[in-house]
Amino acid sequence: MRHLESKYIGVAQGDDVLFSDYEDGGEMWTGSGSRERRHSLTFREAFKSPPVVHVSLSMWDMDSATNVRADVTAEKVTEKGFDVVFRTWADTRVARARIRWMAIGEVFHEDDWQDVY
């Protein structure tokens, strides 16, 4: 469990389309080439320290003729943002995917002695 030391806690959230490969025959839809997509997201306001980030699929459009496989995770989390990574493998064909994310962590307060603005 992560214990937060600040009495000022911030929550940031969003909903982002990761890719839509169906229209243009992209690699996720054809099933050949890279089976990973990485998308960098930036928080509107920086956290005081790297926050806890939760990501989940909020929409996925998969081919019903193949096995459905997906892994989505947050990597390289910093005070300013993170990378969301979507992976699939083998014969899975993904037309498009969207993720919803939430970050919870310590935030700066105007009374902090540090230059934060």
C-alpha cells in the first residue's frame, strides 16, 4: 500500500482513444507488425510526486473470428504524465481501443515553499 504524506490530494482522469486501425488497415487490425501501442499522456497539472495511475479499457472493438487478447498498463509514470501501453499477441485482431485512466497523488498547495508555478 502506498501512504500519501500530503493533506492535499489530487485526482486527474481522462478517456483517450489509443488507436483506430480498422479504417486504414493498420497493424493491430491486420495482425501483422507491431503488437504494441504506446501513447504518452500529460497531466494538466503536475503532481508533487509520481501518482498512482489506474488504466482500463473503456472500449474495444475486436474481430470475433480470432481470440480476444489484450493487456493495458501504465508505464513510465512521473509527476507530469505517463505512458499507456496496449499489447496483444498471436492472431488477435483489434480494430480500435479506448482507455479510461485515473491518477491519484500528492499535489502542491499555494502555501508550499517550493516554486511550483
